Amino acid sequence: MQPTPDDTRKALLKLLSAVSGPSGADVDETKPAVEQINLCIERTKAEASEGAALIDACAPHGRAMLTQAQKRLETLQALKILESVASESFGLL
């Protein structure tokens, strides 16, 4: 069975929901997947900045917040690569 563009889009959005945490809680199924991924990346970057600010303020949970956001950014970047490869085959998803 060959995946369809719709199957691929749904799979990407499902993965996005699974890895994005609070930054992707409102995945909008009507927008292109790449837009959704980029939005989650931007929100996660803001979360990382907040974690860094908490570290500067000597808040105990700042380091954990920053580390978690950095790991999520790595995963979101990998998902963005998968979306790019899928879009080469199917067009905008």
C-alpha cells in the first residue's frame, strides 16, 4: 500500500502533536504541515528563552525547562526534515 498525501499529512500532524508538548497543543489541521511545524518551533524557542531567563534568575526549574525545550527543538527539526522529504513527493501537505 502506497501512502497518500492525506495519509502522510495526518501522520506528520500526529507526530507533531506527540512531540511538540505544550507548544503544539493547538495543531490546526487546516493549515499546511510545514506552517504548523514552524509555529511549534517558534513557540519552543520562546520556551527555551524563558528557561534561560529562569536560569539567570537562579530559579531551580530553569535548567530542566531549557533542556526539555532543546530536546524538543531537535525532534521538531527532524520532523521538519521529514515534512520536506514528503513534500518533495506529494507537494505541499
